[in-house]
Amino acid sequence: MKRFFASWFPRQEFRVDGEPSPRMIKWTLLSTPVGMVFLHKFLGPDWTRDPHDHPAYFVSIGLWGSYIESVYDRDGQELYERKWRAPWVRMFPPTHIHRTSWVSPHRAYTICLTGKWVHQWGFMLGNQSVAWRDYVKRYRSARSDRDAA
């Protein structure tokens, strides 16, 4: 079954440089001109201590597990943290700035439905938005949460 799933649904792993295990695994279940459907398996917190936004409106459907989400304003100030336990259905605009700061040892699984991209995905450094490709190229290791005390 695992081999069948892998042959039909592209897989992406997200990890900090040099880590042996990914923080998140994402499978693309459906890709169309108007949106996409992903299965996310959260294995750990986001790899960077900086929050990010998303390029499209999206709906998150919690299937299993829990995580803590830290939510930020446009100036990069943390507004609040909230623990989410499955099941849930949540909708976000592309301007929602957040990071996953903790994941249950039992993991978390979500289905994510996205619309068309309305802007580039990016990270917040204080009140400055940095395009994700530039962020990864310039700050990937330096801004890792591994270095946070």
C-alpha cells in the first residue's frame, strides 16, 4: 500500500540542514489550475523560528493529533498561541502569519485545500516580508530553531 501511495502522490520532506528526520512530510493528492489538495504529516515544529504566510487561501482539516500554532501580526509580533487538537476545520487568508511551535509526540495529520496563488509565500523578519526562496537561500541555517536558546 505504501508503494502504491508513493507512486501516485508526490512527496516532499521539510527539514533543517543536516537533520536526519523531516519536520513535516507533504503529499500532493490533487493539483488543478484552481487549487491543490495536500496531506500533511507534522513530525515536529516548523524548522525556522520566523513565522510565515501562505500564497493562497486555504482550509486545514485536522485528521489526527495536535499541535500548537503561534500567530503573529504584520509587524512580526506574536499575538497568541493556541493548541489545536483533531478534529478541526479552519480557514485562513493568505495574510495569516504563523508558525507551528510544537507538535504532539503522536504527530498531527491534516488535509489542506488551497486556492489559486495570490502572492508569493514568505517569511517575516520583524516587520519585513522575505520571499521564501530568498529566505531559504540567505537564512536557512542561521534562522533555524536549533540555534534558539
